[in-house]
Amino acid sequence: MAVRLPGQRDTIRVRRRVEVTGLVQGVGFRPYVYREAKKRSLYGWVLNNKYGVVVEIEGPVAAVDEFLTELRHCPLRLACISDIRCTNQEPVGDETFLIRESAGEGEGVIRIPADVAVCPHCRADVQSLENRRYHYPFTNCTDCGPRYTIIESVPYDRNQTTMSQFTMCEECTYEYLEPLDRRFHAQPNACPKCGPQAVLQDGQGETVAGYWRENALSFLKAGHILAVKGLGGFHLACDANNPDAVELLRSRKGRPARPFAVMCRNIDLVRRHCNLNETEEILLNSPESPIVVLRRRSDSLLPGGLAPGSGTLGVMIPYTPLHFLLFDDQLEMLVMTSGNESGLPLVKDSEEALRGLGHVADFFLTHDRPIHRRCDDSLLQVVEGEPCMLRRSRGYVPTPLPVPVPRQSPQVFAAGGDYKNTFCLLKDGFAYLGPHIGDLAYAETRQVHLVAAKELGEMLEVHPTVVAFDHHPGYYSSVLARQQQLRDSQPVWHHHAHLASCMGENMLTGPVIGVICDGTGYGQDGTIWGGEVLSGDYRDFQREYHLEPVPIPGGEGAVRYPWRMAASYLWHCLGEEGITLAAALFPDRDREINLLHKMLEHDFNSPLASSCGRLYDTVAALLGVCRENTYDGQAPMELAEVALGCEREAYPFSIEGKILTCKRLIHGIAADLRQGRDVGDIAASFEKTVVEMFAAAAERVRQQTGLNRVVLSGGSFQNPYLLTALRARLRLLGFQIFTHKLIPANDGGLALGQALVAVWRRSDN
């Protein structure tokens, strides 16, 4: 009902209830609403509830309509509105506009804000001598600062975060309560008088005398290694321009070759050392502030030890004031690698850091603001102008992704895989992927997985009745999932989950062709899959074509040492001649090759694998590029690096039945090696052959099924050449191509696919 305003015959007074869902908490949305209401002399109130923001707005109909139009075009940097619902209310005659305390009621999608990089305004505050927050490492406002990592419960209010132990001083309280201040209801708001404090400690936990920043800068310049407590856990830091410090960190951490991420003081410094396009620069400066993989400039003088065997560098810029204060005019770039022991969870607590990182770090820069949830840095690369997620974590988690689900779908928990583990919660058509957790082979990591999934589920009020997990009977993730004893357990085949994850990210329904390439995944026939051309949808799939299965002598040992895989391929494709060639290529492994030969002849401890990753390993070893994988994907990455800019002419190949055979390919490589052809050209021709093989298989599937949509998924598609070249080749053939952008193509996206397969299968029952 509407009423006329006193004395204004032609003006109608109305009241509307407005329910806004999306990313609208912790982003300055309520003060924005307050300002817009005041600007139009409107009355009512605004509050947070557990699903978003509720506004009741009252005033002249024209002004209310103008207010609602403004709301639909909200300009806030961090806000992302997914839905606005308006209902008419009886005017009550409010005479002011208020920001009310949060309420617990509401219906919709719960949104938990992700952590946000320091904004330009707060960075300026930290740099200004006149500002009371000069050099204060925990400066933040509504537009920036910690969120997900400090939230203990929803709605997102200070008393439900780890900042609850810090009582704001008078000045901070004024900022917090003043709707026109940019720190209005900034939940982590603090200053040097009332907020968290940084401290520099030695390896025994004793405070180092003096100003922490001066000491930290001095120690870093002297070549020491610091453990630094950040937003979601600890980093290990050293001067990236000091080769000795870089090698010392490698030695202590037991990380001989895996690339280190670096943090540059500013974007100008990034340009000095790396090629930087517009999309990459936007990502680096974004509120999410991920690590971005960049191509290193040829004239950069950075130590090669930052990323051995690679022409790229993972780069980020300071995303907290604390990080920003670790630089000065002399110290321009730091190694910033995850603070953990190999395979173990990211360290988040100070005492835990002293115990777990004491053998690596010389000093510990820590603070007393608790981290409630671990959250590692996110990692992306830009391929053909489009961001491609390699690790989805800080800045992106737990932002939900809309996905296609049947009506009246059950809520699902998906456990993910054992490597690059993330979990997924599925509710009301939204997928909530957890942060990157890591390798579940370690008990500590499994515990982090269980706790993180439980806490996020409680906050989002997800009550799953279906649990999804990998079909591999020995996966730790599958064992953990089964232990939940939900009434509906859904095992999902590994490569079906990859197909479904790419479909879900791209909002596809109906059958597609899936080219799924990775290192290891348990197949329906009990062998290891990884070079697959499938057809199917969320409910079911068919294996149409696949790489030729080849024995993996010694199982995991052959994954660690690609020369073993090379010997197996040579034996499989060339017979005794292949063993002779293997002995010639790997003369220091003569006795082991004889043993491998016997294992292969007697089919002993040599499971079969149709794996694209193992094929890349083989060729990397044959060409002398990489004979030991000290980290996941090392051999394929280094092989792709060698192939850059080289001549690409495909080797012959054949398709026999459903099998993409490699015999002619291996024959061709062996012949080129004997003739002394350039290693880079051989590598490039190999990659070209892989593209042609899978394109030919996809074309055959289309002829047999009539399907024209192709999804590309699996860790091998983190190789930019394979992704771009196969996508281009398939487009030339007239296919519609869909790839990953928002979630990883690797096993970090597996849980999303598991959840979607489970929910669509469940809808049949």
C-alpha cells in the first residue's frame, strides 16, 4: 500500500523490502546503501543477514525507484550482486535511515568473503609519515584486508572473527561506527594503539631487540632466510637477487628444482624482469592478487636458481602492508615460497612455525593476529589472453561458482583426489570449492582436509546427504569420504570427474566429447589412465579412444625417474633393439636397465598405463631433458620449454581400433636421435604429434556420435602449447571447444566434477 506525503498531493510514499544476495558482506555495501539513501532523503534501514543484505527503504516513489536503479548498478570494487528481490511493504513513517546490527534470518545463498589485497588508499596510509597508521603492518579498510582466513562464524562481524580479542581504541571505534568513513564496519579495523603487533624472533622464539622492520630488512640483505606470517599462513622468504640465499633455501627445504614464487616490490619491477601483457597486469593488481606465471625477459639478470629449467617465473606483488614493508630501495624482490615441509600442510601458527620450519628459517617474522584457516596463494597463467587457474586458493576461496544441477538436488560433499587436493560442497546450484590443501599421503594434511571441510560446511549450512569420491580403492580421500557414512555414497571415475568439472565450469548440459590428459587416474579396467578421449555427460561416459597402454616398471618409481619409463617405451615399441638403445642413452643405468628388462619380460610389478604424462616423461628422458622428477610435472614442463620456438612437424602415428599407438612415434624419435637432429626440434615434433593424435580421435568420435562440443581437462592442459595448439586444431575442424579458466584443469578441479556426477546420478533415483 502507498500513502501520500503530507502537503505533497502528487507524491506517493512507498516502502520496499530489498533482499540482496551475492558478495555483499565485508565489501562496504551497507555504507554504500546508507550514502545512497541519505543522498535521496530516503528512510528505513539496512542490515546483514547470513545470506546477504536486507534493506527496507521508504520515501517518494520516484526517489525509491532511483535508489533501486542505483543498487542494480553498484560500483563498489569488491561487491558482486547475484540477485535483488523487492517486495512491497506498508509504509511505517520512518524519519531516518539506520544501519542495523546483523540478523540471523534470511533465505538464499550464504556468501563468505575471500581475503582481499591491500588497497591503494591503505597503502598510502602506511607510507604517509603524517598518518597514524604509518608503517603499521595490519592496516586495512572496507575495501581490503583479511576475511576468509579470520572468520570463525557467519555473519561476518568482528565478534565472530579472530579480531574479537582486540578492543578498538576511541579513534578506531569512531571509524568503525561512522557510515561515511571508509573503515565503517571494516571488521579487522585496527591501529598501532589497539591492534595486532608484529615481532621478529630468532630460532629459539626469543624476540630480536630493536625495530622489527629494520632488523628484517637487514637480515634479508645479509642472505638470511625468514619465515613470514602472512594472511593464510607462513612464507619462507629470502633475497631473490642473492643466488647464495636462493640455493641455501633450496638446500634447507629439500627442493632442488621446483620453481620458487617471487614477490616484487611494485609492478614496474615486474616489467623490468618479465614480459607483461594487459591481462597479466590486471591480475597482479587485482583484489585477489594471485601469483601469475610470466615469461622471463631475455635480458633479466635474476638468478637462474629461482626457476631451473624454466623460462617462466611465478610473480606476485605485496598484497598486505606487512609484505609491503619488507621492501626498500635496495631490497626489490623476495622469494616467497609456501612455509611448509615438503608434502605437509602450510604452517599457520607461530609455535608451529618454530617447530616445523626451524631447520629452514634463521628468523621468524610473526604477529599475534590468529589465522583461523590456512589458505595458500592462488596461482594462474594467462593463455591467449585468458586467465587459467592452476591453483585456486587465497582471494578466490570460498567464492561460490554457479553450476548446472537438476531440480530438487541433494546437497553433496565431494572429497577430491589425493594430489593437489581440494574438496567441494554443492548446495542449491552453487559449488563451494575449498582451498588448496595438498597431498593427502600425509596424516597432517588429511587432518587439515577434514577440519577445513567440516568448518566450511558448518558456516555455509551445508548438510550433505551424498558423498562423492574417487573410484580408486586406495586413495586416502576415498577412505576419508567413506568414513562419513552418509546414506548415499557415490564413487566417481577419475577421468569422468575431469570431464564433468569442465562441463560444470562452462555451464554445459547434455553429452560432450572429452579429451582428458593427465598423469595418473584409476581406470575402469583396473589400469592407469591418462590419455583419454571420452564421450558422455554427468551421469555416464564411454571410453572411445586412448593412448596405447605401456608398462610402468616399478610403479611410482618410474614416475619419479622418467628414464625408467623411457626404457619401458623403447622395449614396448622396439623390442630388444629398444633395450640396447636404452643402455646406450642411459649408460650409467646399465644394471638397472637389465633389471627393468626382466621385470618387463615377466610382467612383474609393471602396471599398464595409457598416460599422457608418462609419455611426456618418456620423451623428456629420451632427449636428456629430464631424468628425474623432483616435483610433479617437472619433465613435461622442461620438455615444453625446450620445444619453444622450434620446428614442428608431426611424426607418423596410427589408430588401431580404439588405441592411439605410439610405436611409429617412438621409432621416429629414435631415428632422429641416431641422426643427431636438434633436441628442441624433436621435442616440438613430439608435441605436434600429440595434438594431431587427439584431434584425429576426436574427429572419429564426432563421426560415430554426432557430438560437436569438446571439453579439455586434466593436468596436461596446464602446458600452454598443448592447450592452445589442440584447441586451435579442433576449432579448424569445426568443433566447439570448452576449457578451464576459473578452476584448475589438474586434480584441484576434480572435486567439482565428482560433486556434479553424484548429484546428476542421484536425480535419476
